[in-house]
Amino acid sequence: MISPLFRRPARPDTISTLYGMIVAQARLPQLYRDYAVPDTINGRFDLIVLHLALVLDRLKASPDLAELTQGLFDRFCQDMDDSLREMGVGDLAVPKEMRRMGEAFYGRAEAYRAALAGDDDRALVDTLKRNIYGGAPATGASRLAAYVREAVRRLKALDEVALTAGAIVFPEPASVTV
């Protein structure tokens, strides 16, 4: 545990690095090609939310990282706001869409947390089918569940020093099998 006297505030470059790693991982072509995640605006949003939720849960496990946790979530919100505006959503509609996205994030994050709490992959697969695949037939859901479990394992293994340095490691999608 880092003493509060020696704790440094979350640095913007660390937050940008972490968020950039989350987005880069969520955009890997293998997740769309090999895991059959829909390559749509919603599919991309859902993969960012999934990866962000996993990282935020890991950060929340370390009370000394609360500022980094909040900064990372704020960076996500800013990115979503910027994306809406780039897509042409008007200034008056942005708050409503941001509220909708926030509700989607919190609902999905809680669903992932609950599904990951047990050892039964059926709950996780069902949650992924509902949230990532939109309830459509999901040929990659079992493999994505294995990927998520491996990501959680890797994130749990990281210490606070690695996290505050912006060093997170996600699994290589091609290496995960069911």
C-alpha cells in the first residue's frame, strides 16, 4: 500500500496511456473476425465498455488508485462526448445520448461483475451474448468468455506500480482458445 503522503495524483499521460491501450485492444481485428463481435458502432462501443469495466474493477481493488480510476472513467466520457459530436449529434442531444451511454456502461459493468463473481462460465457467456452480441446467435461468445477470464487474471496480477505506470497487459486474442 502506498502511503498517502507519497501518493502522486493520477497523471494525465498515464490516464491517456491506459485509455489508449483499452481502445486499441477493443479495436483489434481478431475480436471482430475470430470472435464474431459485430463490427458496428455498437459492437465497438461494447468492446470498449467491456475492457474499460475490467480495468476499472482492477483499479477499484486498490483504494490508493481511486483518482486514477475516476480519471480513466472521465477520459472515457470525454471520448464518448467527442465521438458523438464527430458523428454529428447536436449539442442539445449530446447530454441525452451521454446519459444513455452512461446507463449502458453501468448496466454492463454490473452484469460483467456479477457474471465474473462465479466460476460458472454459463452466466458469463449469457451476459456476453446479451451485451456484446445483442442477443443474436453468438458463435464466439464462449471464446470471448475465456478471453475475459484471462484478461481478469492478468489484470489481477498487476501491482499498483505497474498500473500507475500505465502498464496493463491484455491477452492476445489469437492465443485464447475454448
